[in-house]
Amino acid sequence: MTYQELQDKIVQTAHRADMVARAPGFIEDARVQLNYRLTLDLQPLVLPTDTNDVLTANWLLYFYPAMAKLYEFIVEFETAAMYDGLFQREADRFYVTAPGTEPVSITPECPAP
């Protein structure tokens, strides 16, 4: 999946054409959350064709937190919490962590966008 495809998916799923201009900010928030939660060093997505290993391997890791941020922005906190929970579950499936250990990738299957 590319950066542009992710933006389109977020706007289409939310049925909010008015969020087109804000989608990049939600994706950037998701990137920061991914870096923190999974101890990664993902660089910002800038160009429409940009992608990275996480976005290619499991686009849901970007999608769920971006959707949570969108719903927080429009003050639909129950839906935001649902997407945050989905992100936490997907992150746990993607990396299994234990205190004092390094993350171990279990590379789950991700549905096609």
C-alpha cells in the first residue's frame, strides 16, 4: 500500500470527504505511535507513492491508529477507542514483547486493502 492509498482508505472508511486535508496528520500521528509502541524508526511518509516495510507488510498498523485519531478529532470517542483497541491487538500480533526482551516479529497475515 502507498501513502496515497492509505489516505484514500481512511477517508473512504470514515465516509468523511471533509477529512481529506487532515488525513496526512492522522497518518503522521499513527507513525509516531508505531515508532513508540513497536520501538521502530519509521520515517515520515511524504510523497503519494511513499511506502515502507510496515505499510507494505501490515497496513492495518497504520490504518487503525490513524482512524482512532480521526474519530478523536471529530469527538466520537467510543469509535476512537474501538480503533485504538484494534491497533493494540494488531500491534500485539505483529510484535510479541516481554519486559527486558527485544520484539520478535511473528509476521501475521494482513488482509488485502
